[in-house]
Amino acid sequence: MTRRHRSAVVLGMAGTVTLLLAGCLGTGTGTTPVEEDAEGPLTVQSRLAGDSGDAVALQAVVDAFNAKGGGQVEINTVPNETFRDQLPSYLTASNPPDVLTLYGGSLTRELADEGLLLDLSDVWEGAEFSDGLRALSTDSSGNQVFIPTSYYWLGVYYKKSTWEAAGAEVPTTWEEFLTASEALQANGVVPIGIALGDAPWLASAWFDYLNLRVNGADFHIDVLAGDESFDDPQIEAVFEKWDEILPYFDPEAPGIAFGQAATDLTQGRTGMFLAGSWLAFSLPPESLDEYDFFQFPIIDDSVPLAEEGPTDGFVGAANTDQPKLTKEFLAFLATAEAQQIMFEANPNDTLLPANPNVDVELGPDALKGQLILESAVGGVTQFFNRDSSDALQATADQALTQYLAGAKSLSDILAEWQSEAERVRAG
Amino acid sequence: MTTTINAAAAPLPSDASYPVAATKPRQGRSRWRSRVKTTGFHSVAITLSALWFFPIFLVLLNSFRTNSDVLRNGVAAWPEVFVIDSYVTAWVNAEMGRAMVNSLIITIPVVVLTLLLSSFAAFGLSRYRIPFRRTLLLLMLAGNLLPAQLMLIPWLKIAESSGLYDTLFIVILIQTASGLGFYTFIMYGFMRAIPVELQDAASIDGAGVLRTYWQIILPLTRPALAALGALSFTWVFNDLLLAITLLRTSSQFPITAAVLSLLGEFSAEWNLIAAATVIAAIPCVIVFLMFQKHFVGGLALGAVK
Amino acid sequence: MTQIAPRATTNRRRAFFTPPVVFALVLVPFTIEAVGVFYPAIQGILLSFVKWNGIGVAEPVGFDNYVRLFTNDIVFYGALGNTAIWLVLFGGLSFALGLAVALLLQADRRGVSVYRTAIFLPMVFSLVVTAVMWTSIFQPRGILNDFLIAVGLEDWTKIWLGDPNTALYAVIVAALWRQIGYVMVLFIAGLKAIDPTLHEAARVDGANVFQRFRYITLPQLRGVNLVIISLLVIDSLRSFDIIWAMTRGGPFGSSELLSTYMFSTAFTDRQLGYASAIAVVIFLLAIGVIISYLIRAFSETKED
């Protein structure tokens, strides 16, 4: 086949493909705005599991909204995995769910940039959220698309009795952290537990925090966005610090499942676990007061302190047939009143309300978490995958598990990570 | 020994010429031997079954534990206390009653339709000289070689454009369609073995095509149909992917998705999920036990005589 | 006495005249499959010629996905190799062990339905939970290692799911556990279809168990073998759930199969066009293996 012939064939195929797929794919950009709302209840597509505190909170606030009489709202709960996999098809459907649970970060921004999310800027006009939350909820064209309702903290969790038995003291600086790890190890405890078997993303928590502590939030965000590369010497510095605590990591970690790792912490086999407040769900509920957490130790005083504070909330679908009611509901969710209802209905002590004017009594963990997050003058990030993408998370999982297993040299790992990241960003 | 087997020539044990004398001592020895064989069989079978059953046993154990027991002691530990709360909670939280009904609404029609249609097609392809019959068969089978993930989005579009998105009906249709190639191929394999004499005898008697099908061929493939019925029930009942792609509202979800909904983003109460799984397994176990008795008995090939 | 033709290579002389209703019997299912499977399949194959992330506009790229797959993707070749291992080990052992268990449990004696049910149960329990049980059995301080230590084989303990050398095989064990029950069911149906008079005649002729197996059972099972081998090839290439649930294809891609790679490309990387290309490759592999086997099998049986 001559070259001209071949490109004609390719073009012809491309044309045919486009035509054939026109029915298959849809444009994804917004449709013309609907004048009047359609009839029927508003659907909230929720990924919050049936009896979890979050789901109970959502039900409570929905009941409150329905009681007001402005319109009816229904919750439709789907499994979390399903929600994540089907999200594109939910939003691109001709009759999408009106409201969806989601979290702040690059995924929301990406969906908004594709025109799949409802513009909520008018709802945000009266909103009382902090500037940080406003920035989080804004897409690339400056419109707000996300209503935050709660956020949580990350910390190094430990069982108090394990530490007491080992004579280890809760650290605030890096040196103290090393000392505590030594003490634990000397007492036969594996200092740092982690579950790489089925939750390799846990390693990203360590990467994020080490990067935040060594290089600061700005650099961390730049790396995730692709403006800095993974084989940069500043990243190497992160791993140099990590090398100092590497001996304290659980050598069995590559084969350990998350449930097992939590049980290890409970049974005192491991000493600490860097995790979000959701770790509490994997600890025996009747003995939660036996556990505590501390802020990730400070490495460099000159680096502005940054923390991770993943934020959850709600979005509206751009193609909804009830935009007015959707905005009313989302506006209600943004108020202090609604978030108070949600907070009080949630029996767990694992969240902080996003609205600063919510008047609730925080539990001891939440108070501590709040202090940690308020100390973050250098900025608050969301977590590796929320700030970048699930695809980039997969590259991190690969690189970090290789690092923790000592499978390759650091320069090889970082070079490979960078090329994988570039491949992911190229799409 | 390289004796060639010639069934027609060998005398059958019921033949009157079989020696009757000298059975007493032989009887005693063979009875002992058969008892050893039975014990041997049962010990091997019991060991095998016990080993096989072990992971399920773990699931059962976990379904009778409390969540904090599982969290404190791990999934492979003996229960501290036996409770049945998990079953009640799982039933309520996952709305299993409704999900079970949905699963049955999907599965039963699919199994019936699939067995019917595939045995029709296999019958036609194996017993008659249809042109290109082997190509057709291979083509139908080829349809099943495609990974389901390849077709999820096209299926979704079909569902949306036909207005059947989020209904059980479209799940039934697509489940049936996507199994046909497989099952036709399997039924073809079983139907091939039926000697043509039976068919000839039927047509000499004046039976039409459908009569031949119903009265001669179908009964002879009973073990195969029973096996396929049990297997297809299990496969369709346990399908998750198609259900979560084509259904959006939780009230439509079958039991597989309902069990999955007990898994939170960061939390999982394994005692609940284990209990839900046990509940979800019950229909399939019942079906399997029911179909077992159809495995009994070989083909009545002796009828030719 | 009419000759009962015992071999699979029977002279299945068909009716020379095919009644029209037979065409309907075949074409109705065929059409249903055409609409429900072939048509979406073609659309899916077309998807492999675009670049699409599921939410934006699809960008036609011709054969780029395939070029990249074959020339620039190490993971693909690793997954291909693992899939071959899976095919041979999982497929082969399913066949052999399924047959063995079916032979053991074919006779309808007392208690056999209990044993058969025990072997079949794994298929019936949701994978979400059974995968967790198997994962826990394979934990570094789980039941398997505890057992090995208890019988003095401490050197054999490993981090089964965390060691790139053992992860794939550990998952194969769990997958076999699930699969053998269903292979057994099919074999039992096939064994039941063998005329018992054949065995009787052979027994009287003096043939022992092994000879009867070799000269009667195996040949009689040829039709069923065809079916089961094809099914095992299909299932091997489609195996996804159990690997994803236990290892996600890790560690370091040591248990990555083409099916898990396709899934992660579609849902984690959100590259639906590329994932479709991988799916097409899986399809072509399946066709290649099965169709060539079937064509050979068909021609061997001297069919008319």
C-alpha cells in the first residue's frame, strides 16, 4: 500500500469511526438550559454506604429539606466502587441524577471543565466558606461547582498502651519521631504498620506528608500537576528522609491486607499507622479511646506547615432537568443549619463540618483534627489521588511499593515514575 | 491386554450362561472388598469436601460474629460469641428482600429462555444439514469470546436509546443474548452423541421436527440440561458487572450489588458482608440440590434395542 | 440386534431434507445474539480506534492504540506472559482435577450429593467475601503459613500475595477452588451420558479400571471434552474478578493478566480506547486458540 493510499484509508476509517460513534458517544458538553423544572423528586446519587455515619447524616438533612416543603428529595445509594466506575456514565446520561456525592479535587475540576457539572456560582454568592474551600470548589473558568459539607484530617494513629509499654513518647519533631520508633522497635513492636497488599495507596500518605514537610505544599502541588518532575533532586531529598525511617516499616507489608494491618495495630504488633480519620472504622468501636493520633512530625521549621484535609461534598449534574430545585437543595446543604443537622446525625467522631459557622460540640478526635488543620498555614491539600487523578495514583502505588520493597535503585524508580506520569498525563 | 471392546458381541451379566456356582466364598470376599472400597471412597471424599469447604466455613463463622470481634481478632479467628444479629442487620441494611426478588426476576427468565433457545439452536445445528452449520456454531461461540468490558458502553447506549435503561428487562435481554453462543455450543456437544437411529425411528413414526425435539432429543439431554440449568442459574444470579452497568436505581439492584453496597469507601463490616453472602448463596444452593437428581441415570440408549 | 455405535465418531447421518421450522429454530437465537452481542461488539471494536476518557469527546486515532500496545508497552507483554501461564495452569489443572473429582463422585451412592455440593459451593458464594477469606489464608501470619510452621515446614512460608514470585500462583489456587466445581458438574453430566452397558461389557471382558477409563470413558467424553476445553480457555482469558480482588494485578504486575490490565486501563487510567484495544487482543487470542482447536477437533471426528 502506498503511503498516500494508507493515509487515505486511515482517514476514511477515522471518518467512518466518527460517524458510527456519533450515536455511541455523545458530546459531553452541556445542553441548552432548561427553563422550567421537570416534575418529580430530586435524586441524590450517593456513594455513602447504607448505615455509615455519612449516610445517616445525608438522610437527616434530606428529611429536613423535605419537611420544609419546597420540594421532595430522594436518596439513591449505590456501592462506592460502582459509583466511581460509573460516574462518567451517570453524568453523560440524557437523564442524569440531579445531585451527586463527590469530593473536592482535580476530578471535580475535570468534570466541570467538560461541562458536566452545574454552575453553582450564584449559590456560592451567599456562602460562608473559607477562601481555601472556595478555591477548592472552583473550576478552571472561575465558576464554583462544588458544595463542601465535611472534611477530615490525617494523622499518625497509635494505640496508647503499646506506646506506654515501650516507653515511647509522642513526637512533634522528626528527631523525636526517630527516637519513638527506636523505643518501639526495642520493645519488639514493628514501629510502622502499613498494608501494601490491597491498599498500596497508603504509601502515598507517607509520600505526601514527607513531601509537604520537606518541600512545602506549593512544590507538592506542582509535582502532582506535572510542573515539577518526580526525578527532581527535591524529590530525592524526600526519599532521603524516608530512608531514615525505612527500617521501621513492617517488612511483611507487601503481603498484608488492610484489615490485617488494622488488627495488627489493635493487637499491638505494630506501633503506628499513618491514616485518615476513617481508620476509626477499622478499630474496635467500644475501645476507640484506647487510640490516639498525632500530627505528622515537623522536619524543617522553615517550611510553612501544610496538612492534608480531604473534603467531601456534593455537585449538581449539568444536564439535570430540575436545575432550580437542585440549586435550592445545594444552597440548603451549604448553610450552617443544614451542616449542623448532618453533623449531629453522624455518630462518628471523624469529620469536621465545612461551614465555619456550624455550632456543634466537637468530639475529642475532631477537636484535635481541627487544631492540626488550623495549624496548616502553608496550605491544605486533598490527598494524592484527589489532587491528581486515579491514574497518577496508580503510578505512585507502583513506584512507592517498589521503593518500600527495595526492589530497585531510587534513581531507577524515580525515572520510571516520571515517565509513567508523563504517559498518564498525555492520556 | 489389548482386547477390543465390541459391545454387541460381549455377553451381558444378566445372560443366563453366567456361572452361578461357587459364589459363596467369593461373595464373602467381595463384600469385604466392597466395604473397604466404600470406606476408602468416603474417606477420600470427606477429606476433599472438608478442605474445599474450609473457606466457606470461614465465611459462615464470620457471619455469626460481631464487628468488633472481627476487627479485634481478624477474619480467620473463632468467634468470641456467636450472634445472629449480622443476618438481621445485613438483611435490613442491604435491603436484601427486594434485592433477592430482583435477582430472581432476572435469573429465572434468563435461564429458561437461554436453555430453550440454545437447545433449539443446538438441535437444529446438530441434527440437520443446514448449510454453513458449523460456521454458524463457531460464529455464535465467537460472540462469547469477547470480553464483557468491551461491550459495556455499547450495551449502555443500547439501553439508553431503547428507553430501557435502569429496568430489569434490559438486563434479562442482554444476559440472555450474551449467553446464547456458549450454551448452544455446549448443548451441541451433548446432542451430537445421540445416535441418529432414534431420530429416524421417530420420523418413521411420523413425528415432526418439534415433536422429535420435545419427545426424543430433549429427554435424552436431560443430564446436560440439568447441569446447564444449575450452572447458568449460578452464573446469572452471581452476575455483578451487567447489573451495575445497566441499572442505576438501588431499588432495581440484584443481590450481588446489594451485598457490594455494604462495602464503604474506607470501612467494611465483614461480619455483615459474610452474613449477606450466605443469604445470597441460598437460592443457588437450593437450585443445585434440586438439579442434582437430574444428573442421575445415563442415557436410555438401551431403548434402541 | 441393532448395533449400538459406542464411539463419538458415530455416523450421524443427518436427514437430507431440512424442514423450514429448523431454520427458525436456529435463526431466532442467532438473531438475538446478533443484536445483543455482535452489534455491540462491533461498536466496542470501533472504540479501539479512538482515544477517549469517557467524559469528553472521542478522538479518532486509527491504529495508534495497537501500535502503542505492541511496541511501547512492557506491561502488556508481562500480562500476556502471565495470561499464558494462567491458561496452562489454571485451565489445565481445572480440566484434570475437575475430571478426577467427577470420576470420584459420579456414582449415585449415598452421600454423594453432599460431596458434590461441597465442591460446587465456591461458585455460589459471592467473590467479594471468598476473596477476603483466601487473602486471609495467605496472609504472612495467616492460616497457610501457620499450618506450614505447625508441620515443620517453616522454610516454606512466604509472603504469598506480596512476593512477585508467588502471587500469581496463590491466586491460581483460589481460582481453581472456585472453578473445579463447575468443571466437575459438566464432566458428571458427560459421564452420565456414557452407556453403562459399555462399562459392563468391558468389565466382563476383564478390563481393569484404568483400561476402562482409557478405552471407554475418555473416548466417550470426547464431545464433552471439546466443550470443557473451550469453556476453560474462554474462562481463563476472562478471569478477572478473583485476581482483581486478591492482588489487583500486583505486586509489580506479577499477577497482571490481560483482563486486569484492560480493566485498570479502562477504569483507573480512564483510557477507554486503549482498553478496548486490549479487549480486542484478548478476543483475537481467544478466537485463535479456540477456533483452531475446534476446527481440528471437528475434522478429526469425521463428521459429514
